[in-house]
Amino acid sequence: MKFLLWCFLFTGVAMILFFEHKKESLVALNNPEIEIAVLGKDTFLTQQEVLNRLKTHQIFEKGKEVLSLDIFKTEAALDTMPEVRSVEVYKGLKGSWSIDLELVKPLARVFPEGHQSFYLDTDGNKMRRSSIHTARVLIFSGAIPDRMDGENVNLIINNDSLKSIKLLDDIYRISNYVCKDPLLQSLIGQVYCDKNHEFIMIPVVGKQKIVFGKASSVKEVEEKFQRLKVFYQEAMPFEGWNKYSEISLKYEGQVVCRKAS
């Protein structure tokens, strides 16, 4: 009797679950709840744009049955978007579902010589420029051979032959340091690369140019910026912002200035 009772109970629960699942599968899908996380102020993707892209790729359409939603296909589609760093999709009850996105953070915008501009993100990857959004980041221009369809930073750093002809790793070192320093962020707006692959910075305040030189290693970049910060904090308030036409950091342990004429 106990065995039969347990059998009836198990069968009853299974039938209830089956019919509930069938009933739930016929429920119409709602619009997803979209949560977007991004470091900093700049974002290249809004909730409405995510929804529009899912509809464009025929992954989601409001009103369709819950069974039409493929979690893995949706995650894969979102993960291929260049603005997305990571994504998770969840199903809820009564047609509800949610999308959690973490977006990449742009570090710099690069204008290669004779080619289309692109962004460089915190992971050293390239991002295509957006026709809708513009990030307020450090701008690099001049004799830059790197292109959008070329190698990312990680590949260049680990390949000596690429290091000698590419500048993206140098650009990454500079922009990564500036991005983490509030003083430098407010100070430097543009960086020009000359034919010798040396960097010249154009500050937002003052008429002088900053001759940075090479950026061949993290240590070199850190040391040069430390010298520059000390100079701006201790010397410039007394000398004035327009006294010098050039501030050079090229020489080890020195800040060499040229007076404005």
C-alpha cells in the first residue's frame, strides 16, 4: 500500500509539473529586463539598442511563446557584439527574462595614417567607431601604421617582429596610464606620433607641447609621467602655464624646457 501510495503521489506531482510546464511554455514573452554595467562614463550600447539588435537578428520578438527563446543562442549573439565584454541571459516566470551585460571600456581613439579610426579598450582589443556614440578619451594621430583589421595589443606584445613595426602596444601603455590618473586625464587631450615613432602630447591647458619620446615599456612610461606630474605640480604654478613652448621628457631623469619666444 505504501508503495502504491508513493507511486500515485509521484505520478500526480509529475503530471502537475508537466501541465504547468506546458502552460508556462504557451505564455508570451515580455521585453527583457536589461542591466548594463560599464566602467566610467562612456557607454557604446543602450538598453534600446540591445533590444533593437536582438529583433534585427530575429532572436527575439515580443509576443512569441516562451519556448521560442533560446538562451544559448541569445548569449552567443550578444557576445559577438564588439561593445560587450561579458553577458548572461536568464529565464524567469510568466514570460519574464533578463540580460546582464558588462561593456568594454574604451581607452583611446586611434587615427591611423590614411585609414579609418578605431577605439582601443582596456583589454587591448580594437573596437570599431560608433556612428551613434563618441567616447571622450585620449586621441592618437600621426604616423601610426596599425589598422582596425590588424593585430590586437596582446599579440603584438608577445611578438618581437610585430613590436618593431607596430605602435599599438605603446599607445596602450600611455592611454592605460593616463586613464587611471585624474590629473593626467584632465591635462592631456591629444597625442601625436612622429615618423620616428616618438610621441608628442598636446595639453588641454597652456600653449606648450610635451615631447614624451618613446613608450617602449611600462616602466619607461611610468617614470616619464611621474616626472611630468612633479613638474606640473611644483614648477608650473610658479613659472606660469605659457612660459614654455616645449617640455621634453626624452632624457632619462630630466625635464628639459624651452622658453616661448
